[in-house]
Amino acid sequence: MFLTPDTRAALADAAWAVALRIGTFGYAEISAELHVSMYQATEIVRAWEKDGACVNIQRGVGRRNLYRVVADFQRTREAGPGGSVPLNLWTSMRGLKSFTPTDLAAHSSTASVPVKL
């Protein structure tokens, strides 16, 4: 399944909610709850581990990898670096379908690429 940046972020948000609810989890729990492949679940959890959002509590040959969410980790969903003004504008136009110039400016701006009227 091909994931756009928006659907990838939504999937990560849903997986994070599952991880918080379950407490101790593995790739299989994320995969089963969200109906995604083990590969996708593995990629999501490994990214969290890299960011420090979860810690591996069981690892070994012949054993499942189990993780636990780090209690004081504040997960934020930051947009990437943004692209360019024209790219952001075109992306917003494709998503919004009908819009005003103010809508475009609001939906195309990122922290690193502000779009002004």
C-alpha cells in the first residue's frame, strides 16, 4: 500500500494511540490493531525507538521484541521542512479543491516556508 505523507502521519498517530492504550506492545499488536502489514508496524515502532519515544524491554534470539512507551516523552507531529512556496501551494490546491487566496496561504505555510498574501 502506498502511503502519502498525510496518511503516513495519520497512521503513526493511530499507532501511537494504540501504544499508549496497550502499554507494552510489539509489532504484532500494532499491526493487528491497525490492519497494516508487519513491515509497516515495524517501521513505525523503529522510528519511535530512534526518537526516544519507546524503549525495547525484551530483545533476543527466538524472542519477540517488546516495547514500552517512555512516560515523559511528548510526541509532537511536526511538519517536515516544507518544500518551496510553489510546491506547498500546488499541494494545498490539490487537497482543498475549492479555496480562496486566504485558504491557500493558511494551508500552504510551514514554519520554514511561510506563505503570505
